[in-house]
Amino acid sequence: MPRSNYQGDAFVPVTNSSSLRALSLAIAAALGVSACQQAPAPQETIQDKAVVKVAPGAPGTTPLWAFAGKTGIGTSYEPYVDGAYVSTAENPVSRVWFSVANGVLTETMYGLIHNAQLRELSFIIKGKDFVDFEAKDANHQQDYLHLDEKGLPESLAMRLTSTDKEQKYRIEKKIVTDPHRDSLVMRVTIEALEDGITPFLYADPHIDNGGADDMAYLSHTGFVITDKAQDSSALSLEISTDFVRRQVGFEGVSSGVEAIMAGAPLTGYSQTFTDAAAPQVGNVALTGELKTLARGETLTFDVVLGFGLGADAATANAKASLTAGFDALAQDFRGNDTTPGWRQYLASLPALSAMGSATADNGRLLNLSAMVLKAQEDKTHAGALIASLSNPWGDTIPAVTPSTGYKAVWPRDFYQCAMAFLAMGDTQTPKVAFEYLKQIQAGPALKGYEGAPGWFLQKTHVDGQIEWVAVQLDQTAMPIMLGWKLWQAGELSDDEARHWYQDMLRSAADFLVSGGDIKLDWNERTITPPSTQQERWEEQAGFSPSTMAAVITGLQAASALAEHAGDSEGAQKYLAAASRYSEQLEARTVTNKGLLSDKPYILRISPEGAPDTDAKLADNNGRPGLDQRQILDGGFLELVRYGVRGADNPLVVNTLALVDDKTLEDNLRIRYDFTTAQGQAFPGFRRYGNDGYGEDTVTGANYAENGSNSANQRGRVWPFFTGERGHYELAKATLGGKPLSDADKQRLIGTYVAGMESLANSGGMLPEQVWDGVGDATRFGYRLGDGTNSATPLAWTHAEYVKLVRSVHDAKVWDNYPFGKQTAPETK
């Protein structure tokens, strides 16, 4: 029967039991034992008058990040106290997040939202003639533990079921975080469907966002893991049943998995270091054997991961959560009269229930999206909204040095999320998020920065630590747009709008007008708007239609805020700049000498603002730069969404026809068609032609899997573009104030809303990218429309879905701005 073998952090298929036996003998030989004999004990050392066995093989195999295609994420809901997360003895804030993929618990974060402590926790099942790894060798089903009266998810508590493909065992796991402590709690039931089923709990820690410097030891009843830093976080693992045997060790050498595969008992290594003064550190793993089950027998127990600053704090949290018990904590996680939980958060969103009528799945993905977006906010720095609780293609990227991946703040993704919260009727999160933005704005207070103030940092940790430092003008315009929207919605009072104009938004608007010299880390240059150092894909410099759409709209919003604040000179300056940029738009971004059509069309970006020339774009993601006139990008639709140009603009219509052209060669082609769960065709779109940010078309390898880019890499379809197209179609259907007809509304729901719903995975998570059918999918077996191992869930995608549903429900584009007529030239 198909089973797996083990190679450090990776698994490869083994096709039959004779292969498994051969592998077992090979591992046994490496261990110096027969396949049915225990390995000799390592040299015993004395520490604190106790005999210990020190695990050999430091540092083990190279650690990797977790698989990025999450089917679920979770954390406890915590209410704000005066716009902040305030932890007290009476009302502690739980700062633990988790994700699941392939039927098992994957990354678990503690402290700050990017601070991963665990790569994977799963079960290994040993039978009479097989060894199974749960993530690889079982069929998986995922459900949400708490449903409302309509059958919709009302918390992020999960039930994961793993069933052997040959019906030899079944594993059920229910997962929550403890709302009162820094712990994760899992109720596990293992059922033997034949005799001789032995479960092993396996865990691969990654303390403080890396897996290369960890230390582990056996506690009295469980495990404790730290890293070599004196002030490191700690993880304590406790369970409510007894282990038969347990050990710690180094991945690929002494983790315990090697003995299981060899048919040998666990060797019982009790720690991975000799003493604290000279620790051996590396990629550690924990393995615990549980009782062998007879056919029809079940074993139910709780697993708790407690976290803290130091082993004592982590162990105290683990034991307290274990004592509290899964059932009580799950009810508090859901929410009740004494503990506000996810039920209370969903109930606080007045627009959500009505919006369900504009969905094709009765509101299931809408409920999930609301919780997923809120779950991706840090709980130390309130309002810090990250892009995704994942590291894209993480399972082939070394986790030797800390990396946030997508667990970081980009003001562009941030804006999308804040607007989605506003669309759902969340009256607190978007305002708290807006006020957070001050922490990541360039200016005199930013350590190490010199130059013109006002722009917002490209990418930062949630605590404001700088990560990437390029200037992206749309990320400077969007905070202004958000501030104006919050003021118009009444979430910012008139006085608050004046304050934030003076304190944050005026300098941002001034930068959009004048730019200036900037110097931060490697980035020293002069910025001359509306030419941007990077556009929304963070790869190219020049005149970008999507960036200019945001800059024009941001300046129009700044003008309105300036007028309100009594700054008439600023109001005139910003409106004049917006008008000037709008008048330049076609000359800077539209080619009349195109290579794809005889009609004029809008380019992805023009490096020098001379779109009729053969200027080449920069190389990116393994792809050589091509003539600017060959590259299409649907970002020009932002011009329509924000109201800078009309949906019937001839240049928009011309360019849309090229975007929809399925006869273009695959490297340049943008559109690919899919089918909804209801059988309706709908479009999906790549970011742009010649995109290399995706899997290899020849080998099926992950993006940059071997540490460098491949010329065969291909960016796939991004689901949120289906939402962007839906917004355009809504704008077209309501041109000139025309009411949205029932037929058009149903078409929008059946095509674009249902389309996005159909691209969600089994857990309702919307991915960054889905498989478009081009190239070799055999490695992962992707089917058309399956999410790839890109960032999942992507907050931007969930935000776009929420906004599309609100737009269709209201029969008008949600994040449209009423300024277009002030600056748009007459259509010719």
C-alpha cells in the first residue's frame, strides 16, 4: 500500500511494503541496530543529579518553513479597550495564533503575530506492516466546530479528521486557542480500525521564528523547548494521558522518527544539550509514543502547547490550560455571557447579515472572511494588519534565519483590509488601523532616515521594525484615501479629521506633489511623482496606471481634508496636482504604437513615461524584461474603481479586450476561465504578462525552490482579480446613475461573487494564487483552480471578496470616490 518514508523535514513516496522494509533496514544499519532491537544508549551524563541521555546529531537537517497553503487559521477574539489590546490579570489577552494545512497543525505563533514557534504538530501511525505520516498518508476533512442557526461558521475553532486511505485508523483533532492564556489546546481522538495501531505524537518546533538554534528536553510529563538566546520564548507541551516512551532529538538523526521507521523502540533521549553553558542547538524535534490500540479501541486526550518568556511561564500556561479543559475553553473561544468571543465579534458587524443575500453560498465565506481578516491583526500593536499568516512556498525555504514572510505590514494590503472592515460595519478596527499607520511613516522620528517626509514604508514588522525600504506612491496615497473614507463614514469626527490631516496626511499629500530626496538603508534617490520607484507588484519603476489612480484619488481626498482643516492653500495645491497628473495619464501610460493591437491601449507600466518606445521593463522573478508594449496588467481598472475614469472610457475598453484575449501566448496571456461550484463560467486573471512569481512549468518546483529563480517560473491566476473585474462590471452596469437591474445583479453574483467563492479551498481560505493549468502539475497534483503553495489565506483576497459582496449588495462600488469629475479630462 502507498506509504511514506522520512528524510528530515521532508517526505517522499514509498510505493510498497518491501520498499518500506528495505528503508527500515537501511535506517537500522545507520543507527547500529537491527530493525527489532533498541539502539544502545548514548553516553550518559549527570545533570542536577539525574541521569540523562543527550541526543546526538546536532544540528540535524536544515530546517524549513511550513507549507503555505493553509486551509485554516485561528486565534482567540479579543475586544479592544479604548482602541488598544490591554492585558490584565482579570482579562488577559491571548497572543497565540495557529494555522492548519494537509490535515495537521502547522505554524503556531506567540507574542507578535510573525513570531513562529512551531512548524508542525502531527501524528505518526505505526501498524503491523506500515508507518504512516498523517499529513502525507491520510485523507483529510476539515469542518468548523461552531455553527450558527443558519449553519454558518461562527468561530475559527476547527475539527480536522484524518482517515487512513485503507481504513486502518482515524484521527480527529479539535483545535482552539485558550482565550485566557498563551496556549493552544487540541482535543484528540484516535480510533483503531484494525489491531496493533500505535500512535506517536510528533512536533517540530521553530522557537522565535527560526528552526536552527533550538534546544529541547523532557519535563516531568511532557516537553520543553527554548532557543539559545537567554531571553527566548519557550514552548511547553503537555498532554492529558501518559506517554509510553518519549524523546527529543535532532531532525533526520535522532528525532525518534528514525527509530520508528526502523521498527525500533524510541531511544529515550532526554535532552539535546550537555549543559546550559555549552549547549548543542539545531533543528530539534519531539516524539512521544502513545498506547497501542486494538481494533475498535479509541484513545481521547488533550494536547496543550503553552508559551511564555522562559520555561516556567510556558509550563504554567500549559498546565493551567490542561486543567481548564478543552470543552470549557472551546465555549469561551466561541463566546458566551462571560467571555466575548467570535460570536460577539460577528454580531457586532451590522452589515454582515444583509450582505449575505448578495452571496452564492448563503454567507459562509463572508462569515469566514470577517473572522480571517480580524485574526490577522497583531494583539500587541493594535491595528497592525498583516498580509497573510504564512510564508509563501515555505516548505522548500530554509528556516535558518528569522523571516516574517507575509506576516508583515504593507500599507497597500492594509488599506484593502481596512476598507473591508468598514464595509462590514466594523466601527473600531479600521479606525484603530488608520491611527496605527503613523508608526510606519517616514519623517524626522524614523531612526536612520534622511530626506523628504510623508511617505509610508514599504514593508515593516508589526512593531514598526523596517524590513523593506522602497518608495511605492500608491502606499502613500491609500492612507489619505482611508482617512477621508473614515471621516465620511463618521468614524473620524470633524476634529479627528483635522488632527490627522495635520499630524499625518498633509505630509503624505505633500510628498505625492513634490516627492524629494530620500535616504534609508540602501535606498538613496530622488522621487519625482507621479513616477514611482515601485508599483503595486513591487518590481518596476515608472508611470503605473494603478499607482496613478491611487495618487490622483489620494490627492483629491487630501484636498477635501485640507479644505475641512482650513488649509485652503493646501487644498488648491493638492487638487491642482491631481488635475495635472490626470491630464498626463494617457500620455504617460497609453501606447498608440502597440505590439498587441492597432488600437491604443494602456500599458502595465512605462519606465520613462514614453509608452510608444521600445523601452524594456526590468528583469524580474527569473524572467527577462520585455518591451513595455508587450505587457498587460489589469491594474488600470483601478482608474474605474476609484472614479478617475469611466467604465466606458475607450482606452479602458480597448485594453480590457486585450486582457480578455485568450489567443495570446501563455507567457503574455492574462485571462483563464474557470467554473463555479454551480456550473457557471467565470474569469480568472494573472497579475501581468511575463510574470515569473510562481511554480516552474517544467519541473513543478516551488518558486525559487533551489534558492534562485528559474527561467521557467510562472505567475499564476490571483483570485482577487476576479473581484476587481466584478467591480468593473458593476461600474459598467450602473453607468450614469443607472439602477442595477435584477438580471445584472444575479449575473454579478453568479459569475464574480460565486467565482471567488469557488476559488476558496476546503477550509474557506482564499489563496494568493490558483493553478491555471499551464505546465507540470504532477508534483502536487493541482487541479484547475486549486490554490497553490502561495500565501494562503491572503488578506487582500478576502478583503476584495468582502468589498465585492458589499458593492453588489449596495448596487454601487464600495471604494469609489466622488472626485473624478474634478480632474478627468473630457472623453474624446
